[in-house]
Amino acid sequence: MAAESPAQLVILAKRPRLGAVKTRLAAETGAVEALAIYQQLLQLQIDHARAYVKAVPGRSARIDWDRPEVQTPRTVAEPGWLADGVQGMGSIGDRMALVISQFFCSSIRQSDRLMIVGSDCPYLTEQILTAAEAALDTADCVLVPALDGGYVLIGVNGRFAKSGCDVFEGMPWSQPELLKATRARLQWSNVVWTELPPLEDIDELPALQRWQASAARDETSAF
């Protein structure tokens, strides 16, 4: 398998249910508005993923849902390109570890590179996904830091899988120390990693307002 094989992208997402998504944001906007914002962010991440997949033959994407028993429609214009999956149990670290383990243990995988994202960062465009994939040519792991101290993307390749490094067990999830702890674990394991410029998750009202203002400026400049 060539090291240059295109990557698989996995989106970890929650089913869009009232009161179950964007709870921190809902405290300021209300649950109905928070649900609408979540659906918008999720659709935008799907749109970015579609552009990324369609740009290069061999790329693939999957969306892993947290509630497989809840059947809610998804708004994807061409569902054939995006597979459905199911998240594992436990913390976000447990779930990401399972994605990586299953990917590299699969006998039918067509890629040696895997990237995992959530649905909270509207800035993960096709260009950034492509840059993260390219970074795995020379690094074993790539991170896109979040401004809150976590990260919005992690990508790994076969060399990372063989290193035995565990960047998920015992980590301070949803805490500002997550990125620092992840860097320390990578360094301790002698893993070669790289980072792209940090981006912002949309978890609270100020971040939402910054994104909306940025989107409005982009729309204005398009005319």
C-alpha cells in the first residue's frame, strides 16, 4: 500500500435532537436555536467533506453517529459518497481510539491515512483537510489545534499505528489542557507530528458571533 494513498475522513457526530446538542450554546440561545445552529454546522462539515472527497479519486468519508437507534434524516444531496457508521461507547477518546483501531486492522482498507473530525468547527474547509492529509506524507500524526486548548482534527498514518502510541487514554477531554497533554504523549512516544494553524470551535455565543460575522464578510466580498 503506497504511503501516498488518499486518506479516509471520519466525522464523529451527534444525532440532531432538541436538547441533546450544543448544550453550552443553548444556555445562551435557547435549545431550539442551538439545534438549528448544530444542524447548520453539521451540514457545513458534510459540505466541506464532500468537496474534499470529490477533489481526488480514492478519498472516502464516513459519518459515525452517536445514536444508531435514532433515525433522523440527514440533509446530504448525494448520500452515495458518504457512508454511515456507528460510534463506540465511552469517552470521545475511547471512540476515536476505536475508529483508528478498526481502520488499521481492516483487511480491506484502501488507504494508509486516516483523519478524524467533529462537527463543531466550520473552518475545516477542503483546503485545510487537504493540507492535513499532505502533512501525513512526512509526519506520523497531524493536529489542527482548537483555540480553546483542544484540537479539531487529528490525522494519523500507518507509521503512527505501528508506534504503539496512545494519545487517547487518560486525557483531559473537554479541558484546556488537552492539546498540551497530547503533545507530551506524542513526544514521550517519539512520534513525529506536525500542527496546522489553530481554528475555533463553535461552543459558546462569542465564537458563534465571530463565525457569523466572518461568514457575512465572505458573502459581501463575493459580490
